[in-house]
Amino acid sequence: MHRTIITSMLTVAFSFSGAGFVYAQTGTDTNTVTPGQKRVEVLKERLDKAAERRMEKRETAESKRETAVTEKRAAAKTKLAEKRKARIMAYVERMIKRLDAAVKRIEELVKRVDSRIAKMEAKGSVPTEAKTKLAEARSAIDVAKAEIAKVKPSTDTALAAEDPETAFAPVRDTIQSAEKSIKNAHRLVSEAISLMKPGRNKSDKATDTSQAN
């Protein structure tokens, strides 16, 4: 019986001893990093860093390309806008010259008609209606000159706007107003000339004679 008890105790002791040995061995294997494992970890870390660098380079390159494309488009847009502004300014300058030339022609015509009126008055004829038309023509010429003077400043303002084409509408209106005044002045001068033709001023002369008597 004593032998049986001793045998049982030894069995239990060996069991606990074996468990401790297994636990110690397992703990040692878990905490220990072999040289091969360390090399793998170092290599993996290097590969990860290399991949990050490649990604950063790719993103930087893409960002530079996008920036270059944006700048190129902006430059092209600016260049196109400058060309458009140059065309508009050239058109305006041509219009101003044409309008100024038209005004000068009418002014010369007014001078000639005024000279004829003075000669007629010297001979005793009083072309009252013709003088009235000529005065109206001078007023129309003054209006045209005032409108022409507005064209260049209005154009500068329009070209400085964010949308020059839309802002150019008032400039067109000013040019059209000047053209209308010039046409009106020309019409009035033509009417004055018609009123000065022989036989058109007999009533004025007759009226003056009757009043004198």
C-alpha cells in the first residue's frame, strides 16, 4: 500500500514537472526572434518604405502634370482674351476714324452752305427755312461729336471688365447713336440745300418786301 501511494505521488510530480518544462519551452519560443525572422522583417520594412517613396513620387509627378496643364490652359485663355481685346480695340479705332471723317465732311458741307446763305442774303434773299435746317444740322453734329468722344473711354472700361463682350454693349449703343446723329445732320444739310434752290425763297423775299412797304 505504501508503495502504491509513493508511486502515485511520483507520477503527479513528474506530470507537473513535464508541464512546467513544456510551458518554459513554449515561452522561450514565443519571445525569441531568430536571425532569419529579423532579416525578413527588415526586408519587409525596406519594401514598404520603397513602395511609399514610389507612391509619393507618382503623386508628385501627377500633381506637377495637372499644374502644368492648368497653367497651360490659363495661359492659352489669357492669350485668347488678349487677342480678342486687341481685335475689339482695332474695330473701335476704325469706327472712331470713320465717324470723325464723316463729321468733318458734313462740317465742310455746312460751311459751304453757310457761305451760300450769306451770298443770298447779300442779294436780298432771306432763306429762313434753310438757315433753320442748317442750325439743326449743327446741333446734330455736336451730338455726334459728344457720342464719339465717349467711345474710347467706354471701350477701355469694357475691356477691363471680367466679361468684355457683355460689357461692350454700351459701346455699340454709343457708336450707333453717333451714326444716327451723323445721318440726321446729313439729312438736315441736304434739306437746307434743297430749300436754297431757285424759286424756293421767293416767298421769303416777297414777305420781306411787303413788310418794308
